[in-house]
Amino acid sequence: MADVIQIRRDTASAWTSANPTLASGELGLETDTGKLKLGDASTAWNSLAYNILSSSAYAPLASPTFTGTVTGPTINASTALQIGGTAVTSTAAELNILDGVTSTAAELNILDGVTSTAAELNILDGVTSTAAELNILDGVTSTAAELNILDGVTSTAAELNLLDGLTDIGYKNIPQNLQNANYTLVLADSGKHIHHAATDGTARTWTIPANSSVAYPIGTAITFTNLSTADVTIAITSDSLYHSTDQTAGSRTLAQYGIATALKVYATKWVISGNGLT
């Protein structure tokens, strides 16, 4: 038996397997309401129920198979695009960024499992680097800890460019550390001069710490200057400070307008020489 359409007048009537015979014009749209009607003007049914059966024991038809071209829905301004039931909020302009992308599946799969948040990915928004510029990072093996060393760096491009082509290290001058108080030197004083201003009329003591406390590299040079009428005592803790003139070890006194430089020659030995130094 061929597939049939069962029709009944209303939901209370029993189904019949008889093939219905429809005369011309008995199945169509009502002109006043646009609803589907069955019958002619004198015998039009006021309700319609239908059931589609197969020829095999009237079992429901299996899923239909479509042939030819099936035209999908058009997404417009009133229809939200959804992925997995979640509405996508990307604009057409944002989606068009992918237009012309030639990435392979393998390249795109690099993002598989990435847990970056939208805020983290938005850091790239507005980046104008070219592919060639970004490729400079290709093969970089720096760790996050190493790259984080740059975090908080405030040097300008002009300041960093000063290093371009340099083959030497250290200062181009002798930076000043003004100390109008008793003071124990720190590692950052390497290569600097400790200065006692003329406005401070009090005698001061500046102390070179032991190697066990501050391990200055051998070859470290520190200069001391005193413009005050009050003397400055240059002392040392458990290590040795030798005067280059008399070869004796111990603390030294720097008088007004005096200048002296201490040079570390061994792990626990310094030699000091200068003018106004006793």
C-alpha cells in the first residue's frame, strides 16, 4: 500500500485509512482569514486534523531525506546567531576580521584548551604589529619570570637607545650620594661618590660593610668627598682598609676639601688613597 494521508473532520472522529477524494478547489486557503480549509463553500470543515503514515503497518514515517539544494535561514538584525544555545554578540565588523584569514586547522588548534579570559584577550585589541614584527618572537625561549623583569620598567626609548652598540659597562660619570649623616654603604654605591656638604657642620662616619654582609665585586671603586669644616671618618667593619701611603690598616679621616677613593683588591681587603686623607 502506498503512503496515505489520513483526514478526519475533528479531533473526536475516528481515523480512517480511506484515501480521500478531493474535488477541484476543496483544499485551499480561505480568502478572508488565510487559513487552510478542506471542502467546498457548502461543505467546508470547521476543523482539520492530519496524520502522516507509512505503508508498513501505518508506522510513522522515518526521518525524511532531502535531495537537491536546501536553502538555510538568513541571519538578520532581528535574529541572534547562537553557538551551543548561547547568543553570539559579535558585530558584523568584528566577524569580518576573519575574512581572508588563511590559517590552517593546525594553526587554529593552537588555541584549543586556551583558558584566557575575554579581558586577557582584549589586550590585543588595537595592536598594530605586523606579522613580520610578531614573528620576531618566533623561537623565543624566555620564561615568564625572565620577561617579567621588564614589568614596571619606565625607561624611554631614547634612554634605552643609549645602550645601542655599547661594549663597555659602568657609569659614564661618578654619580653622587649626598650623606649629611652617619652612613653605612650599600651595594648600589659601587662606582659613586659619597659627598659631605659644606652646609653640614657635624662630623660624620661612613662605614664600608664587611664582604660577608655586602659582597662588592673585586675592582669596586667608591669615592668620598668632604666640603664641610667637620671631618668625615671612613671606617670599615671586619675587613681591612689599607692606606696607600703608610700601608697601615684601619679607619681614615677625610678633612675639608678632601677627596679619596677606596678600591677593593681582594674579597676582604680595600686600598684607599687621596688628598686630605690621614
